Amino acid sequence: MQLKSLAKQTVIYGLPSIVGRFLNFLLVPLYTYNFAPDQYGIVTELYAYVAFLLVLLTYGMETTFFRFMQKYKDDRRVYSTSVWSIAATTAVFLSLVVGFHNQIGQKMGYPEAGQYITWFGIILSADVLAAIPFCLLREQNKAMRFALLKSLNIAVNIFLNLFFILYCPARLQANPDSWLRFIYDPSVGVGYIFISNLIASLFTFICLIPEWRQMRFVFSGKIWREMMVYTLPVMVWGMAGIINGTFDRILLRYLNPDPATAMSQLGIYGACYKLSIIMTLFVQAFRFAAEPFFFKQMDSGDAQATYAKVMKYFVITCAFIYLVCVLFLDQLMYFVGADYRQGADVVPILLMANLFLGVFFNLSVWYKVSDKTHIGMYISLIGAAITIGMNFLLIPVFGYHGAAWTALSCYVVLSVVSYLWGQKCYPVPYPIKRILLYLAVVVGIGLPSLYLSFGSTWLKVVYGFAGLLVFGALVLKKEPGLPAMAKGILNHAKSMVHKR
């Protein structure tokens, strides 16, 4: 029942969100077919900074919120205290960004685009303030509302991107006197990507009014101090984690062996990184559902056995996603413009890196439920050291290929270290041999598709479907109860959707 509950929440959180995020993924061809790689490199770099700052400004309060709602048995003071803490620090951040946007833009190498910095400051502030209300929805198991608001955010963002990047230029070209000339300026260019995000974030912020109304004008100093003790190590490991996940896109601009093409290379790498979103979408949907689930299971007698089963089925799903993407990589690459396809060979590396990121998230449960977040901090710092060190060594020699191999190496090492450390402090009976078997099989099936010439696209497609059948047969042989469990999960989730 526990696994069905987790899978149901993953489906409900994930299905609408994944559909929406997949539609958002379709913006990648919109960008890469309309903007040159050096222009898209600006987008890639700025969003890397956004990811970094988002972790800094939430400072681990999302994980901390779930832990303290469990500790204080749903005491509403936890929610109010969390929101007021985030609101205070966000207000300081936004004031600094607005006050010094031109200076920040000059330091970053965008002296003519200080308005980008102001826009990103507002985007970040809106997203950060929305973080705890979204956590409240997850804690209350309001997965449908959570998914709806996330999907609406994406829908608004997609609509505005299409409006500004496709519709407005085409309409004005056909009719220069159109009313659109009052709201559209061609010189803004990639800036309309940021404007669309800004409007979507503010829209979502307003939609969370019912959750804001649940907040009370109460700030518990006692609870806040306890939360800070718990959350600061979470923040450090979050910062280390974001270094692992985004720092390569910041360093690429400065460490690329050919400075003249640095922004173009960054744009190509950023677009190829986006193609690994298919794996990332599942991992993200799983994380939304799994974090509160892990905490609620921590006091049950079979918690460790449940965590082990979750890991096994998680790896099976991710392995299947990896195999689909690798076997049909040629078709996948049509999602980006022709100038970006030279980076196709890094996509399998990044897909596997994101798979191991999900494995690491599963393994991190032991130090979260045992209140040993400081150990998670140490492990993440190891990853940050690997990321920084290997990027400085490999990017100057191999360019963005060095960044991709660094990402994979980092998450593999983090998974191994977390597993070995966890088995000493909080042993979970993970089926390691079976997990490694599944991973070895998908890599073995995928490699010929990448490096052998089939002489015909159709032969390669046939090989792809054959590879999927082989992996599926292996999984069914090893996991005979999987089809019945999957059917039950889907029926249960379907009934929940109809009820809501």
C-alpha cells in the first residue's frame, strides 16, 4: 500500500506537470531555431545563476518544513514561521537587486542589459515566496491543485513565449502599423524569454492566495531557531548540489579553450542539457511525491524495506527512459536547431548523470529521517569539490564534453559515498546487484546505437525497438509482479483523478 500511495502521488503530481513541462520542453526548438547559439548562451548562463540563487534564498526551508510539520504534528506555527522567515530574507534580496541592477549587470558582462537583472530579481523573489505555499500543498496531499498551478505557470509561460517570439514579429512584418508595435520591441530579442517567465511567476504567486490566507501573523522564535539548526546544513548541501548541477554552465564561458566561441559553446551545451529534461521530469515528479512520503514512512516498522523497493522501481523506470532517449537520439536531436546538433554525443552522458542524481536523492533519505543533515552537507561538499576541480581540469581541454563527464562522475561518486556511509548509519537493504544489472544492460544496448553504423535509419529504428523489448523482457522476468502493481497504481491514480 505504501508503494501504491507513493506511485499514485507521483502520477498525480507528475502527469499534469510532466505534460506541461514537456510542452515547455518544446520551447527548446523555438529558442534554438530563432536565436543563435551565442544568444541562447546568455539564457543558459543567467538561468544557471537563477538556479544557484533559488537554493540560496530558500536555504533548505522546503525540506525543513516537512520535517518540522512531522515533528510538531501539523502545528500551523511551522507554516507561518517558515513563510515569514523566507519573506524577510527575500525582501532584502529584492531591494539589493533593484538598487544595484546596473552594477550587477556590468560585473556579469551585460552592461547594456541591466533590466535583465531586475527582471530576474522579481522572478526569483516570486518563485522563492511561492516555495513554502507549494510545500503546504504537498504536505496536505493536494496533489491536483499543486499540479494544476504548476501547469498553469508553464502554460502562461509557453503562451507568452509564442506570442512574443513568433506571433508579434510575424504580425508586425505583415502589418507594421499593428497595435503590437506599442508592446513589442524587436531589439529586446532573448529578453522576451525573461519577460514571459516574469509574468508567469507573478501569475502563479497570485494564484496561491488561498494558501497565503492560511498563514497567521505568528512567528515562533523557538521553532525558527530549531529550524535554522536543521536547515543550515540542508542549505549548504543544497548549495553544493546546485554547484554540481549548474556550475558547469557558469564556468564554461570562462574556461572554454576557445574564448571566441565560448558563448556559442555554452548555448549548444545548454540546449543539449535541455534534452535530458525527459529524465529530469520524472526525477522531479518523483521528488515532489517522495520527500513527504519518506518522512511519513520513517516511523513504520518496515521503512527500510519500503525505501529499498522504491529505489529498485525508480531505477527501472529511469533505465527505461534512458534507453528510449539513447536508442532514438537521432530523432530527439531534431528538437534543436541544426547549429546545436553537434553536441548530440553529450546527451547520453547527461541523461545518465540525471539518473544518478535521482539515485542519490533516494539514497539521501537516511540522513534526512535520522536528523543527520550535516552528513548530507559533507557528502554534497565532496560533490562540489569534484565538480569544481574536474571542470577546471577538463573544460579547458575538452570544452563542454568535459563538463558533461564531470556531471556524471560527480553523481556517481555521490551515490557511492552516500550508499556506503548510509549502510553504516542507517542500513537499507537496497538490491544493488539487480540495480547494477539493469544499468549495465541499458548501457550495453545503448552503446551500439551510438557508435555503430547501421547503414539505414530504418535498421537503427528496428534495433531501437528490439532493444526496448529485450530490456522489457529482462525486467518482467526479474520482477514478475510488476505488471499487476503498475496496473493497480494506474487504476488507483485514475480513480483519484476522477474523484477530484
